Amino acid sequence: MRIFKAEQVAFLDDYTIQSEGIKSIDLMERASGCVADWIVNHYQPLEVAVFAGPGNNGGDALAVARLLIFKGFNVTVFIPSSEQKYSDCFKINLNRLADLTEVVALDWKGNVPLLDLAKYQLIIDGLFGSGLSRPLSGYPSELVKHLNQSNIPIVSIDIPSGLMSEPDGFVLSESIITSTYTLTFEFPKLSFFFEASAPYVGRWEILSIGIDSKAKELSETTWNYSDRNYISSIIHDRPKFSHKGTFGHALLVAGSKGKMGAAILAARASLRSGVGLLTAHVPSCGNEIMHASVPEAMVRADNGEFTVTNIPVSDAIKAIGIGPGIGTSKETANALKKLLSSCDVPLVLDADALNILSENRELLPLLPKNTILTPHPKELERLVGKSLSAFERLRLAVDFAKKYQVYVILKGAHTAMLLPDGQCWFNSTGNPGMATAGSGDVLTGILLGLVTQGYTSKEACLLGVYLHGLSGDLALENGSEESLVAGDLIENLGKAFTTLKND
């Protein structure tokens, strides 16, 4: 799924209107019908207060109000009294609403009245849409604050009023609706993927309103969202007469004294991801631990007792994963340098391998093209430098991926995958329960397993991150966010694959 900026949305709407031979009000009716249907499916008929601004977002709200009345809801509508600022679609929907319910005109040039909202169980926010270009002030700002203080659930149409759809330069303040739900049209807004906007957006859902697919193709964007249909199409079929050699031989370099758990988790995840053969290269102190914990893997003990000091690679190896629990000793750093200098197979770098890179930046030009790096925000900061905001941090990650022609997986609530061509993909699976020790080691194992089987780096990133999050979501079916541990992700990988294959 592609993500578009606010100015592109107008083109998408206009193109759809022209291609279907309909009017703007017809597309608005379609969108409003989707919102009304969602509300009917989530709430019993109740007292609703609808706040409509003078533009097309307000027009949506007026249409939603009318449709809810027909469904048995008791609706009161609040609009600005400045008629000269009403959009054409707002005027049409205001006329359609005539005599159906009480419409209260508020003087937006005056002081905000102390509206008594006690009788309402739901507020619908249709004050401002995605075209907003500056922070709210004056009456709209005070009205938003008043609605937020009501403690009544708020459903925002398309975007919370006061929040800008692009995160570069927006100002977060009390003058933004704090939504319970945000019902956005066709695709999410870019700002939804950043932590700073989470309190305002609440839970968001995408409602399809039938935007013309050709219009999307004609609109350029570097922002994408990994929906299930697309991810399902990535999965490779496994031939009936295949054997373990068909799915490749992976080398996992992991572990050090006291950190063998990371190696175990990554190895198990790699095997669960479908790799044919796995060799785990570990310090000699972890030899027996790995044999006992992951009997399906072959184990090769390093000459170093407590750390990895050398990484020999045979011709049979199809991909290498390195980093989980290896530490950052001088000997391990030298081993990584030698590997980068001679490696000609796909690489997955995580954890301490990334920390070694940040401490030895002269190694960065040695990264083979299409290498996959999986930093969390602090690890990325050590690689690319500090940033003033999450959006700036993402921009730095994009620049890094382009400069070194690598894939960067920036882990988070909506893990971002930055591609060498400048594209960014946000992941759509996962939950807060995955914020637990070892979760990243599992992801490394999944990615290693996929690239070893022949998935491209892009395919492995998109599919691997999605499977990782989906496994976490499936784990919640028999547990909770609080009780989830990294091993639960591995145990649910099989079900995650099945879920995607059955779509």
C-alpha cells in the first residue's frame, strides 16, 4: 500500500471523480457512508455530538450525521456561523440535513461557549482535514481543548483536527484532537507512524472508498505500508521434490560468555523460517550449550573461549547472520573486519555487529551491497548521528541506506524498512508485547533464514518483519502483552506462515 502526501490526495480524488463521471459530493457520500457504517458496527445507537468545520472535512461530518440519524442515533450538529467560508460540499450536506436534527451555529470569531456535553456518549470530529498547513489558533484551538477535556470518546474523520498529515515541521500541542479512533480514507497519513502523534491519533483504521488504482500508479511516492495481500504474494512455493540443500546453508555468528541465549533464539528462528541447513559459529564456551539447545543446527566452536575471534566461511554458505550477543571486543571487531573484506554472500548484521561498525566507522564502506542492518533507534543513532525528531532520524536512515546501498530495518512500533533506492516501507504487524529481550535476535534469525533460501534482500525485509510482527500478534491469542517472551515469536512462526499462505 502506498502512502501519499496531502497535496497528492486532491489529485487522487479528482482523478477518481473524473474517471467515474461522478461529482465531488458523490465521492464524499461514499466516504461518509463508510464512516457511518463503521460507527454503527462499533456503537449502539446513542447521543452523538458532531462538530463540523467549514471545509470538506466538515461536509463529511454533516453527511455522517445524516446517515447516523437514519440508523437511529440521536445527533446534534455544531457548525461555524461564518457561512461565507463554507465549501460547496459543506453547503449541500447542510441542506440535506435540514429539519432532521438540531444544528447549532457557533460564532468562531467570539469566545468558546461552555458547551454542556454531558448528555453525549460520542463526539465525531470533522473540524479540519488533511489539508491543514498551520497549527490551530483562536476559536478552533479553544474548541479543540474543550472537546478534549470532555472525556467523551472521539472519532475523527480522516485525521484528528489540528494534526498535520506530514510529520516534517508539525507542531504538537493541546490544540489537536485526542481521538479514540481515527478513520482514515484509503491509506494512512505519514504522521500516523510516529510516536509523537500517537496520543492524538488513537487507534486508526483504513476505510476504502474506491480511489482509482490508476491514479495511485500515476502518483510518485517513496512511502509505503506493508498490507497483508502484498506480503502474501512474496512467499516462495516449496517444490515437492526439494531437499535440505534446496533451501540453502546459513552461517550464524552469535554469542559470547553470558549471552548464549541470543545465539539460541536466532538459531531457532532461522530454522523455523525454513532454512535447509544452519551452522552456528559460537565461542567455545557455548559449544555444548548450542548442541543441547538447538539439536537441529550444526555447531562450530571458535578458537576463542569467550568471544568470536575468527569467522571462516566455506563455499557452501549462502548467507551469513552476525551480531546477536557477540560483544564488541577487539578480537571480534577484527573478525568482522576480515569478514566484510572478503564476503561475497548476503549479510544480516544486528546488535553488537552494528555497535562494532559505529565504533569503527572505517568499516562502513566495506559493507557489501544489499546487506541488511537491523538497528533499534539507539543503535541507529550511533551509526548516523543524533537527530532532533523521529522524522529526522528516519531521514538520516534513508540517507544511510542510499549512501551505502544497504537495507536498514529501523525497529519500532511500525518498523521502518529503508531501501537503497530511497523507498521506505512501514510494517503493519506487531504489538507492545514484543518490546522484550531477545525479540531482535528472533528477527535476525528470520531474516537470515529467508535470504539463505533465495529471497532477495527486499523480499526478506518485507516478509521477515511482517512475519515477526504477525507471530507476536498470534502469540497474544493465548497470552498477553505483558507475558509475551521472544520464544513465543518462534513458536508462532509456523502459524504466521500458514496465515499468510491461506490469504
